Amino acid sequence: MDRRGFVQATGLTAWAASRAVGASERVGFALIGCGGRGNYVARMMQQAPGAEVVAVCDVFDERAQKTRQQLTGGKAPAFKDFRKVLELKEVDAVLLATPDHWHAIPTVLACQAGKDVFVEKPFSLTIREGRKMVEAGERHKRILMAGTQHRSAPHIAEAASLVRSGYIGEVHFVRSWNSGNLSPNRIPRLPDADPPAGLDWDFFQGPVAKVPYNPTKYFNYRQFYAYSGGYITDFGNHRIDSIHQIMNVTAPRTVAASGGKLLKQNDGDVPDLLQVTYEYPGFILDYVSCWVNSHGLGGRSAGMQYYNMAGPYNRPHGFAFFGTKGALFMDRIGYEIFPEVDPEAPRVRGRGGVPPAAEMKFRCERKQFQGEDATAAHARSFIECVRERGKPFPDGEAGHRSTSACLLGNLAYQAGRKLRWNAEREDFENDREASRLLSRIARAPWNLI
């Protein structure tokens, strides 16, 4: 697909902005958060014409220095305090790849400093924070792009066209799943200790309540609600964002959840089994995060590769749309359509004896597509948006809405009851107790937004 075709498929369009950047000019960007994902996406951004890493930042000196060498050969400066990065005139944009609890404050301050921002998923730690991030981008006329790279995958744009055209019929039920196996003890319970030399543990915690350093909290922060939304905002964020794109929706009406922490030997307070039922206009979404078994949902087709497949049997991540004419199963790197048998086709009774597919009549045609991860295309598209002042896909609003849906699943689990959501007000209907869960009080001096 050429650039024009990609733009049409994804919805990327030009828009007027506060400054014009020539198409041949350099785009200097800074990486804030030098973990594995940040380094990976930064390398993809560097592939865009004219893109250059001009600064790196991390609260752990060892990570910052290692990234500085890997990405820039030691040429760019390394910082521990992201605010120093935002003071640099050569920084046009920032790639924000910090833990979840550090997404909102740097985004808002970066927009205030005149920088464009690429925010890794999840967009925010709370729904109230996410709204403030979107407002900051709009107020300061900054490009704000969410790191949900499914939006840059042509096969997902194609799936959206197929579903909306009625190819698989009316869709009233959608499933999404993320799975793995954390047994018997993949997240160890370790004693508190002194932080490693060069790690500013107080800065790492930032707006979160201060606790003693613990290596599991640092290296496996996604297991703790203090720093993360858990698996649903990590893995689930991509799938729910794609469901929003394909079904052309932005928010559920109701949400209910159940689950628990079943592998008691593992550390953390995030459930290793979470089932969430969302009611959207016209359809029900069933989301499952299961970390006691890696099988997932759906069968395997000969020759197909599945995202994060481990061995010959499991299909650990994906989402499926069940239409009246067929079912669309897909993941990050491909899709398959399994058609329903036409009601006029001869019925097969009893065991076995199913005729070959070539002799059967179906309500739609069998389709399948094998693609690839779209991280590189997504990262490059952000640089193109910064250079050409284009509208990103997804923009901050879409990123916020998708992450909000994930966070609503957590809130329903924590509340222990079905919640009714008013998307226009971004608040629950007549539920003050649940409404208090929409935000958190930030620890001083980080109570800035």
C-alpha cells in the first residue's frame, strides 16, 4: 500500500497548526522512559526521514546511558528529570514510554512547552488524567498521538471496512482475549531492599504514595495498581482500541466485571483472571484476561501465524466479531473469516460425514490475511505528522477513549457491581462511590495537573 492509500485507509489527513515545518527539515525527538519498549519504538522512529534522537531520559542512570549509546552513539545528552528535556529548543517532540503512572504529567507539561507527544499505551492511569491530557493538547495546539499501533495496520483498516459493509452480516457479539501462563511462580515475592545505584526510586514513584524500594515493584510494575492498570490496559488496550475502530464506537454504556488473583504465590494486586462484559450501542463485548492458561480462544488454521503464539496449540491474543453471515477472528498480524453455512444448504445430521467445503454453500466467502506488526509504520507516521502538521491516527481523543474503556473494566472489578457510564459527562450515573475511582490524589510536589 502506498502512502496515499495508507492515508485513506487510516484516516490520516492534513490540518492547519501553529507552525509550519518544511518537509525536508529535521525532527528532533526525545525519548522519555528508556525501557525495552521505549528503545524499540525510538529505533523505529529513527527510520523516518530526518528524524533524530536529540535527548534521552530515565530515572535509572544505567538505562539512560545505555540507551544514549545505543540510539545516538553517545552524542545526545541523557537526563534523569524529564523537565530538563522539555527546556531544550532542539526537542520538537517527545516519545513517552514511561510506566503508566508517569504518562499524564509529562504529557501535559510537554504540551505546555510546545512539544508534540507520542504516548505509549495505555494513554493514562486514570480517566480524569486522560481528559486533562487531551485538553492540554488541544489548548496548546500540539500533536498528541496514542501508541496503539493497530491503527497503522492495513489489515485492521480492511477489517473495519468489511464489518461496516455488512460482509459478515450484523454483528451483535464481540469477544477479545489476552492470555498467558504465570504459574507456578512467575512474579516472585521479594523482600524490600535498597535501590540499585543510580536509580532515583523516589522520582520513579512520583505522584504515587511513597513505599520502600522493592525489585518486583520496579521490574514488574504492571502487577500493581499503584503504577499500572494491569493486563487490560496493557495488552487489552490494543484490542479494545481496534474494536472501537472496527465497530465505529467510542464508549460503552454499561460495564460489569469479575475475577481475582488465583495464583496466590505471585506478587502484586492485579488479578490474573479478569472477565469484563461491556454493553455498547448495538453489541456486547466480552473481554477476558487470563494468566493461568495460555490457550486463548479460537482454533488454528494451517499455515497461519498468530501473535505471540507459543508452541503448536495456543492462540493467546486476539479478538473476534460474530456476524450473522460469518465470524471474523483477528490479531495484530492477520485475520480470518469463517463463514456461516447458508440456511438453504443441506444439513448434516449425526456424527461425521461433513461434506467438503467446496461442496457446501456459505453466507459469505472464506478469507484470510497474514500481515505483520505495525509498530514501525506507526512510529514513522508520528514523525510525518510532526513534520507536516498532520492529524495523527489515533489522536489523543481516540487514545483516551480506548484507554478509558479498559479503565472502566478495572473500576467495575474494584467496585464489584455493574456500572452505568455517561460518556458525554465521563462519569457514572448516580454512583458517587464509583465516581471517586475516576481520579487519584497525586503526591506533592507532583500534584500539578
